[in-house]
Amino acid sequence: MRILSSALPAFSLHLRIKKENMSEALKSLNFIEHIVEEDLGNGFPKEKLRFRFPPEPNGYLHIGHASSICLNFGLGLRYGAPVNLRFDDTNPAKEEQEYVDAIKEDVKWLGYEWDTECFASDYFQQLYDWAIELIKTGKAYVDSQTSEEIAVQKGTPTEPGTPSPFRNRSVEENLQLFQGMKEGKFKEGEHVLRAKVDMSSSNMLMRDPIMYRILYRAHHRTNTDWCIYPMYDWTHGESDYIEQVSHSLCTLEFAMHRELYDWFLDQVVDKNLVRPKQREFARRNFSHTVVSKRKLLQLVEQGFVKGWDDPRMPTISGLRRRGYTPESIRNFADTIGIAKRDNVVDVSLLEFHVREHLNKIAPRVMGVLNPLKVVLTNYPEGEEEWLEAENNPEDDSAGFRQLPFSRELYIEKEDFMEEANRKFFRLKLGGEVRLKNGYIIKAESCTKDTDGNIIEVQCTYDPKSKSGSGTEESLRKVKGTLHWVSAKHALSAEVRLYDRLFTDETPDAHKDKNFLDFINPDSLQIITAFVEPSLANAEIGDRFQFQRMGYFNIDPDSKPEKLVFNRTVGLRDTWAKIQERN
């Protein structure tokens, strides 16, 4: 499946069909669920089902991880089974407590609760003891070759490897050397512990994989208790087994690892206990972004963004700060589903889901982003009144609020032209529009600065045309309706207009170019806007629809004396229109 902007008409049809067939979709199972159902049908006890979400704490979670989170925790909810949150923390060179805390916050924010919080580091001693047993049974040995020599010695996909000259060391020598590695008697890279598997295997991962390396780095949990650290392949399956995970679900890049996963389990498994089963699903790549932690870290460290939670980042914390809702991300994950082949998902689908949800829950307010002053010349000077406005037409319980109205207003500059054709349904000289929740006004004249820029529009208003008053004049039809704010009452606010971070739909797929070459120079525009006074008491994280402009939320940088809004998403997919024109 490849959902891209160029296919948006078909995408709309897909959405309609999806809604029409929702009841059938709920009954259908993805292929992972079919595997679980088959296991249950073959006699696996339902009460022994256990799943896990196992991130490495070396960065912040991104939208790709959301699919895995929703899959594993969704299975837990479906089958009433526990789900562990396990941190695969075996590389102290890249892992930090900051990332552990951020991951926990993200999972909670998405609406999930884990059964047990686990760390691979909890099992360091058990893994070491098992490694000793493998040495004693002749299934592991200490190799003293350099990493370069090991790489050459492993051969190629078409040529078998050659045995290490240290492969047949005695058990006694291996035990002595491995103990010395643990006690810090050797330099980094001087020795490694390898499993003795099959140097001629067609699967290169089976050619005596490394189990332990020497690393003199303080661990975020064990500090300097250890100076040898287990490799992922040795740790992962054994951790699943210790936790009695029934189904170990991972992305397709680990499909080749399954044989090794099972081999390591063969060495330690007790037939009376649950043996984990690894199965793979396709990872999700997303258009107009990157999801590699290394590349995301590069964006942060090189200052292209202001941190992992920058609203332009595809991280869950970035999406949260931008104003996305957990419901929209879960719905998105449900829509793209679980696949067996890697694919690219258009970010427009994610934007669709946040629009759909915010349309239901976000209060409507007035905000003018590019202000132009309007003076109602026939409105009494010094007077003001309060108009009633609906908070959310999608929510009957949302109620109404009061909006101040006065002689001087602000409208969007784009909503006025001196002269315009018949298709311009906004304000023009001699033309009429309705002010939302207010009156019908007519543009009589305008004032320009020395550069010819319009700085003020003089209008008259029809005092009998007030919205909802029931007068004949209030029922009069005019083609345009504008949003506005009272200049006297409006609050000044900083508004951050975020756009896609990359101009290319697959920025890291070009062999001849660096993904940074596609950075969008217009991904952030900061402006000063005017908003209605009801927003004075808005709190960090609150979400709103600025009528006719899009969805916005209050950024953590906001203060009572200075409101800061982030644009979450526009009312419409403007990128689709741009691509259609191109």
C-alpha cells in the first residue's frame, strides 16, 4: 500500500468506503490477530497470552512507533492480556534516563497502561549466567580478533565464512577470558564473546554472532557495575522468555533475526514454560519526514529544529505539542492497519484524522492572523456591545459565549480588495459582507500608507442586520461571511505557523543527496495575531478552531501576559492542492 498526495481523490473514496463498511472492518482480523487466534485454536491457554512493547531508550518515540504501541496494547485489550513496557537498554553509549521518561509519558498519553515496567538491564546477571553455561557446553567462545577481522572472516552472502582461529579455545580458557572481560582486565575491542553456531549458514546472522562486547560506559541504571554488555540478539529473545511473553512482535527488518532468536531460546528454554514466538510486521514510512532516530537526533543537534518535541518533528512528543490528540493518532494507526510489506503512508492521512477529531471537540473562536483595521463610521463612538456566538456546532453541549463588538475591528488583509471580480465573495469597495455572529457591513473607502499599502477600511454597518435578531434585515442574504475581532478588546498573541519539515515526500530515499538538502525553509513562520478576549484564560494544551483559519493549540511557552499558539493543521489539505497544480 502506498498512499501519496497524488492519489488523494482515491484516498477520499477509500475513506468513504471505510466508513460505510465500519461494522465489517471491526469484525475483521489483521494477520497478527490471525496468528494469535490460530495459536489459541491449537490449544495455547488464553490466560498465558502476554505481549510487550520493547523500545530502546536512545531517542524519543515517533509516529512509526505509534503503530507498534497500538498493535501490542491493542492486542492486550482485545484478549484481556497483560502488556509489558520493556526498555532494551543494552547500549549505555546512546541510552539516557531522559528517553526512558519521555517514552513512558508518550505511551500514557496515547491512552495505554502497561502491566509491568521492565528493563533488559534487570536481566544482566541472568544473561551472564546463561552465557557461562553456553561456554561450558561448547556453544560460545571468546574471540580475540578485531572487528575488521571478524567482518572479513564472516564471508559474504554468497560465500561461507571461515572459522575464527580462536573458535576452538578450551572451555577453561574461554571461562578465564570471559571472567577477565567482566572484571575489566581488557581494553574495549580486545575480546568479544561469540556464539558457536554455523559459519557456513546462508543466514549471515548465524555465523557465530557476537553475544558480548567490552564497553566502559556508565549505564543509566547499573552505573559502572558492568563493563561488558549483551548484544541485542542475545538479549531480546531471552528477555521475552524471562518475562514469559507469548508473542514477540517486531518489524520486518528483524525477520532474518528470527532464526537466531529461536537458536538462543533453544539453549535456555524450559519446556514447561511459555516459549516466545517472534513474528514480524511491516514498518511504516511516512511522506515528507524521516523516522530514523539517528537522523532525528541529527536534526536536533544541528539546530534544524528546537528539540525532540519541536512541533515539526514526527515524534509523539512533537505531535502532542503541535496539538494532535491521542484519539487522532490511534484512529490513524487503525486506518493504516498492519501489513506484511513496507510502504510509504502519506502524512495527509494523519492530518485528516486530527482534523476529523478536532472538528468534533475544538471550540470555535475568532483569531485574525494578518490584521487590517476596519472602522464602522456610523457606529457610535465609545459604545460597545456583546454578541452571542456558538462554541461548537458539532457539540450541542458546548454552549455559547459572548463576543465584544465595537466601532473598530480587525479583519484579515486577504479578506479585502479595492476591486475584485464577481468570484471574490469577501469585502470590496461598494460590496457587502456579513461579520460572523454580527452585522452586515459595506466598504465605503480605504486609507493607504505612503507605499500604497491599504492600512484601514472605512465601512458602514446595518444596525438592523444583527445575526439572530429575527429582523427582516438580519435575514438578508450576502455571499461572504468574515471572521473578525474587536480592536479595543483583542488580545495580542504570538502564532507559530508550522508546515512540513521537508519539501520532498521521501527526503532520505535519494542516493545522491543528503536528506537535509530537502529541509523546508518555510516550515516555521512566527507572526503576531489578534484573538478574541475569551482566550485570556486558555491553558497550555487547549485546542481551538480559529474560524476559517485552521486548528491551533496553546504552546507550553505561553504565559498569561503573552499567549503563544501553534497551528496544528489547516482546515483543508493545502498540500494536495499544490500537488494538483504541479
